[in-house]
Amino acid sequence: MTATSRIEARFAQLKKQNRKALVTFISAGDPDLETSAAILAGLPQAGADIIEVGMPFSDPMADGPAIQAASLRALQGGQTMVKTLAMVREFRAGDSETPIVLMGYYNPIYVYGHERFIVDAKAAGVDGLIVVDVPPEADDELCIPAVAAGLNFIRLATPTTDANRLPTVLKNTSGFVYYVSITGITGAAAPVVNDVHQQVTRIKGQTELPVVVGFGVKTGAQARAIAEGADGVVVGSALVGEIEKSLKQDGKAGPDTVSRVLATVKELATALKS
């Protein structure tokens, strides 16, 4: 990639401001397309610096109960890849600066057609991809074509990514590195701050890319503590949990679904800035 991506521009801006990135995750179409689009539209104003949009999948093996439930609600509501890309396109028509990263698993991309997906994602205004079940050994199929098309391809590093494996993980990574702060699924446990800081330092010794930390970050205090030793934090389970708690008895969006999620994001953003 030669041109500066929105993700790279955003991290450069944050560095000048001496701020850490708040990266938020929602699942596209949860609990329905209209509500999901409203949440997405409100996230930048609430304080999200980068937005991860989940591509719903029926078997999200790396995700905990909250995000699994969000993905299932979206699929039951009729969410498709076509609708997800249209949702990003609609967002991009009103926001030309906030980076959007599609996150999920390879199966929905494979079914859509990976070549078609790359073209359509770029055209919709997507900036990066996190595809958690595509290893570096398969970079020729998705990663390298995506990067050639102008998309950042963001890799996950974990507590078990040792010194021998890390260079392979980092080889074709761009945009930022996503450090998974715990072993296991999303939202399953709270990260140990000192351990996370040590691992982030280790990764930064091998790359100039920003390193953001996710999995298990739920509160403003956690986000602030983690961010002291990283370039940003990812919050997902806490936000989709707010969606779930706001639903009416019939499973439909409640009158405060959007406002609850955005209020949580504001709290997190305020904590990061304090």
C-alpha cells in the first residue's frame, strides 16, 4: 500500500494529540439492520476512533456468548454480506474519515466470493479486514489481494504467539496489530494489565505498527489501564451486551437500544481521555 489509509491517518492524528484509540465493535444487523445502522452512525460522535463491524456468522468460534448471541440475532433478522456492505456504504456517505474494519470469519467471505468481496468492500468504503481464522500461510488467497486493493489486513497476536511465530504473523500485517489479551474467547475474562503491557512491548520490538488490545476490556477503568501501555483498546462484548439488555421481551430493539450503546461508548471515551 502506498497511499495513507484512513487507519494510518487516524493513528497519526491520535499520536499528535497524545491520545489512545478507542476501537469499538458491533455486529452488523444486530438486533436489526435499522438499529444497527443507527448505532454505527452515532459511534464517531460518541467517541469511537475506529469502528469494527462484525460480519455475522453462524459459528463464531473465537467469540464469547455476548457476540455469539449478537451474530445469531443478526442472522435471524436476515442480515447478509450484501446488507453489511450496504450499511458501510451508507455510513461512509456521511463520514469520510472514521476508519471501518470488517471483522469476522472466512466462511461468509468465501461464500460471497473473495475476489468479489475485496472489490465490493473497497467500493463500500471499508478500510481494513480482520479475518480471525485465516492464517498467514494462506495469505495468497485473501490477505495479499486485499492489501493490493488498498485494504489494511490486520492480524491477531496472542499470549501464545511466541518469538518464532511473531515474525510470520507480522509479515503482511498493516494498519495495526490486534493483541488478544487473554487466551480463550471474547469477553470471557479480564486481562491482567501488567502481563498485557509486557506483551505489547514485546510486539512493538518487532514492528512499528500501532498495537491495540482487545478481548475482555469492558470498563472505562480497564480501558484506561490497558491503554497506558498500548496504542488503543477494543471494546465489543460490553457494547453488544448493552444491546442485549435493552431488547424488549419479543427480542426487538427497545426505545433506548441506540442511546444505551452510545452512552457506554461516551463513558469509555471519557475514561481514555482522563
